[in-house]
Amino acid sequence: MATRLPSADVEAGLLAHLNTNAEIADSRSFASSLGVPHKELEDVIKSLSAFRIVESSDITKETWVLTNEAKGYAASGSPEVQLVAAIPPEGASKGVLKEKLGDVFDIGMKAAAKNKWIGFEKGNKDLVLRKVEETKDELQEQLKRLENGEVIADKVIDDLKRRKLITKEKSIWYSLKKGPEFVVKRKILATDVTREHLKSGEWKDLEFKGYNYGAHGQPISVGYVQPLLEVRDAIQSIFLEMGFCEMPTNMFVESSFWNFDALFQPQQHPARDSHDTFFLKAPAKTTQLPDDYLEKVKQVHESGGYGSKGYGYDWKRDEAEKNLLRTHTTAVSTRMLYKLAQEKPFAPKRYYSIDRVFRNEAVDRTHLAEFHQIEGLICDYGLTLGDLIGVLEDFFSRLGMSKLRFKPAYNPYTEPSMEIFSYHDGLKKWVEIGNSGMFRPEMLLPMGLPEGVNVIAWGLSLERPTMILYGIDNIRDLFGPKVDFNLIKNSPMCRLGM
């Protein structure tokens, strides 16, 4: 095996050749004469050209080269010839031939049948018979000629292209001549003064490489704030500034009882259908429900109470025990309000949460099956709809969203209820960003909260306000598997509020 020349010897050989010759016409041939790969010579040429020791001119040529499949045929023969050679005088079944030939079987069968080299036993299409004694492997000869750099007829080239056996490759090599700074041996310039230089005194005779003061350093790797996280942090700060406490939201799996029944949402409600909600198969149900409270919820659903007629149907515990991926963080609010009702004496509270919820719905530019919900609620005596509107205007103005509209709406667990809209400058229209309302007595009083205590609450997705604030018109660019990281990198930091 030949020993490859070090780069220093390649450079020395190139400079020595140019010193006695006017030029090097073909760097490929010169690399072959030195016994080194052309890429290695190319690196030396680029280094010498940078210091104007040599001058190089590019020579570009497009050539046809064999694909990996074609290289195999050039070495072992075409599929059709391999197939015919594998068939014994008595013939062979397709299964036997396929096992023997592998991937080339199907191609070989088609080509051999086209050449009329094979046939089948009458009445038995599985037995392949040879119809010729000898075959001439024209394909293998053509591939070998092309591999050796011989000229091939255009018709043959077209046929090989059709069979995807050749591909065009661009080759670049160089012609070389002496440059204005030509030397037979390049002097290596020092870049550092070492301890050995100082001890030996060599530093006095060293020539140093020039320092480029205009060169840029390596760019500093920095992180980028994901818009959702930035808006989430800003909203969390707003809640804390307004005196809210965070609710625990670490249960993605919730029971239908806390997610629907405790919210005075009937068991026949469309939102409880599998088309809208992700129900779990395992564990399919929960048995950890407070029996005394569950009985009160059942009573208010079936026959009402607290000034309500109820829904007048047979409430089923089996339905309430079904596990699901929570459809809203209001399930967390329900648990917290029930817990608050058990604390005596009653103390007013302000709660908030920001976490993921799941809805079984079609994905489009403004909807995902998984998204983040923001929820805030205030529990106190004598709260009114005016308090709710005032809190919402204060909350959203701190987010920098002053263009708000409120529209009457219906929710099973709030009365009155309002949808919240904000103007989207990118979409040039009003976009629904949340829902709000006052929790119904049928929901609060069975929990044990005192008479006269009201709860105002609102919920919105984290994605919608982020889209409005960043001018994003497709939610899939913001969250999920199709998120655009360039959007995160290039978007200016969004300043919220004043």
C-alpha cells in the first residue's frame, strides 16, 4: 500500500515543479503523479493562492458518473444476465430465483422478458425457463466504458438516464502558474512566541504573521425567548401584581366530576361527547370523589335547589367517574373553591392558573387540540358584573391590549356570561380571546360557600394574546410540531403593558 505524502511534501513538490515549468495545466493529473487525492492538493493550492505564491484558474466540467446501483452491475453483471445465469436447464421457480438474486430479481425479470431470454412452462407461470444458451451483457460493457472515461453514444446515455443508472457530476480542478510572491520554499510565519523561543533566543529571528484587527470573532451563542414563554411570564407577573395566588395545575388527567358535574354542566351536554373531549381508556374511571359533596351535586342536577329548577334528569355516578384530559383549567378552579369552602371562617381569595388543556377538535390556523389556558377568579362578598368588567379592562390593559369588546354569551356554570374580543392588527378583525362570567349559585352553594359570596372569573388561551401581540396569524407557527424557530430568533422582543 502506497504511503501518502504529508501536506508539506505536497506543497514542496508543487513549488518545485512550478520552479522548473511554466505552469501545471491540470491539477488532477498532477495529484495523480504525486500519488495523493485531488482534495489534498486542492487544500495546498488554496493556501498558496491566499498568499499570492501561485495563481490558479478554475476548470469546470460536467461528467456522467455511475450510481451505486450501476457500480454493482458493472462489477457483477446486469440484472437480466444475472437472472438468466441463475436459471438451471430444468428451470426454476420465481421464489427460488428471488431468494438467490435478492433486489435485482424484479428488474432482471422485466429486462430478460423484454429481450425474450426467458419463458414460462405452459400452465405454470411460476416456473421460469431459459430460452437462450448464451447472453451478451451489453449493459455491463456500457457501464465499464463510461467508468473508464470513454465516449458513449447519446442514445446509450439516454437509456442509462432513463434507468437511473448514471447521474451528472460537476468536477472542478485547476490550472496553475507562478504568482507575484512566488518562492521555491514558503517561509512559515510565527503566530505566537513560545517558551522554547524565549529560552533558545529564536524569537529574535522570527517573522510573525500579520494580525488582522478587522477580523470578526466567533459569534456568541445566545438563547432566544419563545414568545409563549415571554407572554406567560408577563401575564404571571400581572396576576401577582394584582394580588392573585397561583393554583396547582399539575393534574392533566381529571375526572368528569370536577371537569363538568361540579360546574353544573349537564351530563348530556355536547362538550362531554368524545368528539370534543379526550376520554382515557386506562384508567377509565376514578373512585376518589367526596361523597357528601357528590350527593349535593347530584341533587342540584336532578331537581335543582338554591333558586334553580335543575335539569330534571337521572344523574349517573358512572358518567361522573370517567377520566379525561382536562378540557379547561376551570376544573382546577372547582377543586380550589371547594377546598376554600371547607375553610372556616371564609376569607376572600384571588386565584390564577396558566397551564395546558386538551380539546378533541379540528386543527386550523387559530385552533389546536392542545393549548394553554389562562384562568383568573376572585371570590368575595358582593361582587357584580361591573367588578368583572373593571378587572378585565385592568388585566388586559397591562398586557397592552386596550381595544376590548364584550358580548353576552351562555355558559352552563356562569350567569351572566361574556365573551371577550380584542382587535388583531395583523388579521384586521376582532378576535375572540376569552370567556368570562359570574359563577352560578347552583355551582357555589353546594360546595358550602356562604350566602352572598360571589365569584367572578375569566379564561383565555395563552396563544391568542401572544398571536395578537406578536402579529402572528397562524397558531401552528407559534406552538406545536410545525413551529418556526426562525420566527422565535428574528422576532423583536415584545414589550407588554406600559
